[in-house]
Amino acid sequence: MKHRSAPAMDGRVPRRRLNARVRNFRDRTMVAGSSQPLELSESAAFLWRLIDGRRSVGDLADALCAEYEVDRDTAVADVAELVGALHDAGVVDL
């Protein structure tokens, strides 16, 4: 998935891949699939915990707005970017 616009991603529903590996170490969350591991920021780790195959990108953005008090357009763009990176890393499917 390369450079999809945030509005186009709003209704997409990410789900974790079965081969995704997650490690929590010293308040850091790392995820890895078949590529190099990604270290998630606090907000990205918050979103990772919510990715369940039922919540859409829009739902995740709403949760991000509530937790971090950001506007929805920014949240949708941030979630779309994160989901894209997680997809590219092979840890989520869309």
C-alpha cells in the first residue's frame, strides 16, 4: 500500500497478521513481521492495541481524538500513515 489518501483510508479495517510479533520492553513497544522491527511511539502503541479487525481507520482516529485531544482530520491522517507503515512492515492486513 503506497501513499493512499487519508479520506480513502477512513473506512478501511486493519487487522493484525497472525505472524506479527510484539515485544514490550522498558516501556517500549516493538512490532515485527517479515521485515525489520518497528518501535512504536506511545500513541502508535495505543492504536496498535485497538487494531482488532473490527475497528476502521475512522474508528481508530476517533479513539485517538478522545485520548490525545487532536482534531479529527489530523487523527485520520496520522492513523492512515501508521496503518500504511504497519502494512508495509507486514504486520497488518487491510
